[in-house]
Amino acid sequence: MFIITPFHNIKPYFKTFKRNIASILELDSVEMILVNDHSDDTSNQLMTSEFNKKGNVSIISCESEGVSAARNFGLNYLYENVKNYTNSWVTFCDFDDYIEKGLIVGFRENPLINKYDYVLFGYSTDRLQLDHKPFFSVKPFEGVDLGALAIEGPFREKNRTYNLNSPWGRLIKLDFLRKNKIFFDEKLTFREDLIFNLTIFAHSPKAGIILRSYYYYYLNPNSVVHSYIKNVIQQNRLAYINIKKFTDKMQDEVKKNLRLEFLKNAFIQSIFVFVLPKGRHNKYFLSKKRFKNLRMDAIFEALWRTDIDKSFKNKMNKLLFYLANKRLFLPIYVMIEFHNFILRKKTDDKN
């Protein structure tokens, strides 16, 4: 099993990263590909000094910038250096997250996993909810629309949480990616993970699921999903072009619902990374201008002609959408700024 982990300026997190991967590096059935994404601090030196002599760690430096380019660089490195693609598997792990050892041990002891192309495993933001023991079987994941699940977001199965629109939380057969020429879209810095998975699903992988949670997802306040993304409107448009391609041959009603589901989620997420991002002091009038630009973007026109707000499971998101539909920015500003204040306080308390 290969684990691709891009890193960029991770010096403050290096000790935690080193501790998190220590147990899995004890296993000879795993190899980590650490991809330096143009770090301008001492991250690369730290990685090289600590792991260069490890037989199951490769440290490489990406030529292009961005996490998508770094992941693709890791994939191409494997294509050039792995001799047996057939039963080789790859997964991705962010530098501030980690994978429980039980996944690698279970993978090593269950050769029947090789009848699949794409295998899901659960994740949690709570370390105490992770499984430590190896899994004993992989269940077929059939009779579901993988693309629809990815667009809709995380889902629950047997008391575990899974996410089909992330790069992590799944094992993918390397030969499947290689022969179908599947890579991350390097033009995207937002929603690229969803498009990557939809591209996989378009090639009809044989999917399985492990009913255990092995991936710890750290809610990093400095990550992309919590930071300001200046070009989010352009990113949404690019992603929507891919969504339309993916749904083009579906029945009209299914096509319409999936596209609306994507737009709904994209709009809400854009509020948190463009209009009122968590890691900034957001001035009211500037935020209001960004909100107006977002709401008036052509790709979201269809949202305001539907009653899609009834489909929201999250009460806060439902209220946000209702207020946006009514063009009521002041209560949105107050609600999210208070929400962001509470989250920042929790983060500061932990630190």
C-alpha cells in the first residue's frame, strides 16, 4: 500500500506528523510518498533528516504548485517506479491527519481485497471514535449511486462516517487509476477532490466498503476549507462544468436534482471560504459586496427558483440558504461571525 502525503511549510506541525506516522512505518507492507509542495521554510530539510534513511519512505519535490499537482506528482512517481501495478493500492493522507495502523494490518492479511478497484473506510474527527483492530472482510458496496453520494456529502453506514468527495478515506487500485489516466484537475484548488472521485466513478469501479473507521481528520483552522479563497467564483464555475459533464447522460429529473445538490453545497461552502471565512476579521461592507457577487453569479440562478432549502439536513445551512434567498445579509453576517468566533475560541483553548 502506498500513501501519498503532500506537505507545504509544515514546520510547526512536524513533531505531531512524526508521531502520527511512527506506528505505520513499522510495517513493511506500506510505503509513504512525501511530496514537497514548494515549502519555503525548513520542512523539506526536516523530512529529509528524519526519514531519508527509512526504507519505506520516499521524499520528492513537486515541479508545479498546489496540492492537486503534488498528488499527481506522487501518482506519476509511482507509475514510474512500481513494477507490479495489478495488486498495488494507493491512498492519500493530509499531513495533519493520520491513518490507524489497523487498516494496513488488515490490508496485508486480506488478499481478497484485490477483487475490488475502490474500497472505502470510515473517518472521524474524534480520535476516540477510531477503530484500532484490523478489519477481517470487505463488503461489496453495490446498489448505490456513488456519484450522487459524493455530491451529497458525507454519509453514515453501520455507525461509521464516510466521505466520497475527499481524496482520503479510500484505497484505490493503482492499475485502475493508471489505465484510465485519472488525475486531479490542477486548474482547481477548490472542489478538486469531488471531481477526482466523480472521474473515477465514471469508469465504473468495483467498489467495496470496510465497516470500520481508520482515518483521523483534523479540523485544521488553517486548511483550505477554512481559509479565504479569492477566486472561489471561478473555481465553482470550473467545477460545475465537470458536474454537468458527469450528469449529462442521466435522466432529466436525476440530472436536475444532482446539479442542484452540487450548487446548493457549493453556495453554502463558498460563504465560509469567500464571503465570511473563519480565519479573517471580516469587515461588514466588504463581506456584503462579496456576498452580492456570489449570489448573483449565473451558475446559482437555478437555486433561487426552487424550494431546495427544504432538503437541508443541517439547520444552520438551511437558515443560511433561506436568508440568502431573501437577500438578508445582516443576519447572515451576525450569525457566521459569531459562529467563527466560537470556533476560533475553541481552537485557542485547545492550543
